[in-house]
Amino acid sequence: MHTSSARLEALNARHSAIASKIEQEQSRPGSSDYLLRLLKQQKLHLKEQIEGIVE
């Protein structure tokens, strides 16, 4: 079980980092829609992985 909790922590950290990048990009003038879409897809993928471990 130790590996899944370590993996969960790593996924949560990456999820938070991507959320911060999304916020930064959205607040930047002339933000890139493509980059935002890419970051949001990555965030969603991480969320799905996290939910797979938690369930």
C-alpha cells in the first residue's frame, strides 16, 4: 500500500502544479487557448488517475 500512497501524493502534487499553471496562464494578457486546453486535459487525466487509486 505504501507505493500507492506515494503515487497518490505525486499525482496530487502534479495536479496542483498544473492548476497553478492554468491560473497563471488565465491571468496573463494574451493567454494561449491551446496551452490552456492542453493543461486542462493534463489536469483531467491526473484527476482520473487519482480517482482510480482512491476508489
